[in-house]
Amino acid sequence: MKCSVEGCPGEYEEREIVHTVRYRGEVVVIDHVPAEVCSVCGDVLLKPETVRRIDALLRTATKPTGVVPLYEYA
């Protein structure tokens, strides 16, 4: 599929990404998220079912599989 960013000649390709979101005041990092990523500009599209699964994952509040360092740009 052609990239939806105006003027970008790229095409979307399926990839797995690292998705970061702030949820209830916490920064949450989710690895291996399926996404469509533009090969030129890097624009990212998530399918509705992927967004629903991320929302469900955040609501379950299970223990994370790992911990990452968080740096603050001040």
C-alpha cells in the first residue's frame, strides 16, 4: 500500500516495532508489535485489532516481562 504521507513515494511493509505509550502516568514499552511501516519516511500504521490487543494488554496489568531504563530529557 502506498504511504499516506503527502509527497512520500514510499510503500508500507509489514514489520514488528517497539511501541511506547504512556498509560496511567507510566511509560509502557511493548515489543514485537505488528505494524505497517513506510519504507521511506517511517510512518507507522497499526491495524484496529492491534490497537484493541494493546488496550487489552494495558488493562490486564500483568507483570511486565522486563524492565527498561528511562531517561528524562531536561
